[in-house]
Amino acid sequence: MEPIDLRSDTVTRPTTAMRAAMLDAPVGDDVYGEDPTVNALQRRLADELGFEAALFVPTGTQSNLLALMSHCERGDEYLVGADAHTYKFEGGGAAVLGSIQPQPIPHDADGTLPLDRLAAAIKPVDPHFARTRLLALENTWHGRVLPLDYLKAAHDFARERGLGLHLDGARLFNAAIASGVAAREIARHFDSVSVCLSKGLGAPVGSVLVGSAALIDKARRWRKVAGGGWRQAGLLAAAANHALDHHVARLADDHARAATLAAGLADIPGIRLLGQFTNMVFIDVPADRLRELDVHLREAGVRISIGYLPTLRLVTHLDVDDEGVVRTVEAFREFFGGR
Ligand SMILES: *Cc1c(COP(=O)(O)O)cnc(C)c1O
């Protein structure tokens, strides 16, 4: 039996139809701007999200980094969630490669960064301080969809304070589908947005950064500097285009399966359900049983992230079907006992 891999939505493999689309893609040299499939992907996402331009890049980490380096100069500062991917899970790239100082801000439980906390963190204009230039938000954040009225308030705040506003929208489409709005309604509050095609959308590789033409020109230069100038990338852009054509609306299935999974796990004595948000389920189990649980689940053909976050996270995606959800709940039930 195929293992059920709930560690992340990055583990999806290209479908047969996606592979066929990749084989057929017209390609050219993207460093020369001549790959028609890359250009089509960039154009469609810029248009769909309401921006002038877009840039296809290998990873979400690079996309965020290029955005930060395009908004900020050496010695500038960006405000970012203390548990945000760009701050915590990207190797400190903004500081390491961009000479940009992060100012981490504690999140509220819903993933928002309270505006009074942000206001208090903005530095005075004075040679003692880094220049506060940018606010970076993340949506979804650990599966949570940031409220639209918060995004509007953050936008107005950033405008008043002269800050740029970047969204790490790795799972922007999960947020859009879960709130029943077009992705553009979320993206419109930002100056730049990074979207991952390689998460629940199921492409093997790739993210897209959207922004103004001037911002994307800078990002393209930094992409080359970072070694991300790729050539016949249309093969990968074809997978991304296929994902956008076929795998957006179905994110609702992942959310529904996560809800079913959460309900099933919540019933099992020994498991504390912490929450289910879009395609993610968070649970707590007794710490002294973690190692044993890990072994049991592996033997049962179920993989989850153990030890990477303080709680256990299970993520649904394209390669997890209803049967996979049933098998996962069964595997937990076998371990903890119960009905
Ligand atoms: C996955 C992810 C990224 C980018 O990750 P890559 O593995 O570099 O593509 C950025 N932000 C968030 C919130 C993510 O989940």
C-alpha cells in the first residue's frame, strides 16, 4: 500500500495529466525572457492577482527573499511575525543575504500582528536605528486565514506609516477558497505577493512573485544574483499552469478532508485536538509516547511531522484521498485504543 504522507502539502507528485502538459510545453531561454510558457504563467498570475508584473522562481524562500531585497536596502528593517516563514524558516536569508534587519513581532492566535504592536516597533528616523521599511504578513499562517478586514487595516496602517506591504501567500489560494473570495481580493491589499505552486496546488517546483513592474525588475536582477536565473523553465511553468487550471477549486476537498480527519482524531482518547484550519490539523499527544507513536504510524504507512513544531501537524493535499483519511484515523486509533 502507498504510504499516506501528511507531513506537508509539498510532498505532492505531479499527476499524469500534469506530466503530459510538461512534455508538450513550448520553451525558450527564460534569462533572455524568451520562454513562452514561463511568460504565460507570469502574465496570467499578474493579471489574476491584479499586479503589473510577475516573476517565476524556483522556491517560495527565494521568492520572499527577492521581495524583501527589492523592497528594502542594506540597513533597512522589515516587520515580520515571530513565527512567520520568512523570519523563522528561511535560514535568516533577509539578514544573511540582504543585510535587512528583521524585527519579529509576536502573533496573535489568529495569525494577525496587532497594529499597536507594529506601531510600537517602528523606529524613529535617526542614525541610531535601522530604517523601518516594510511589513510582511503571511496568509494562510499555520493554516489560518487572516481576516479580510485585518488585511485592509494593515494596508491602511502601512500606507500611513510609509511602509511597503509584502504577503507571503505560499497558500494564498487556500485562503481564497476557504473564504469564498477571489485570490485578488486578498492580494489587492499588498504591494507584492509570493505564491507557491508547489504546495497544495501540486506542481513539482516553483513560486511566483507578483508586484509592480519596477519591483519585479529589481527582483529579476536579484534572482540572477541569487543564482536563480533559469533557462528552459517552461517545463516547470507548464506544471504550474496546469495546477492553476485544475487544482485550485479542489483545495476545498483538502479542507473538507482536514475537517473529517480532525473530527476522527478528536474522538480518540489520548489525542487533544488543538485546531483545524484550511488543510492543516494540529494535535497534541502525551510527550512520552511520541517516539512510539512515530514508529507505529510508520509501520501503518502513515507519515506525519513529529518534532518540527511543538505540536503535531497533519496536512492534507492532492495525494491524500478519503481512504487515506480513514486509514490515518484507524492508525491513531490502533495506537491509542478506544472504540
Ligand atoms: C513553504 C512555504 C514557503 C516557501 O517554501 P519553499 O520550500 O522555499 O518553496 C514560504 N512561506 C510559507 C508560509 C510556506 O509554507
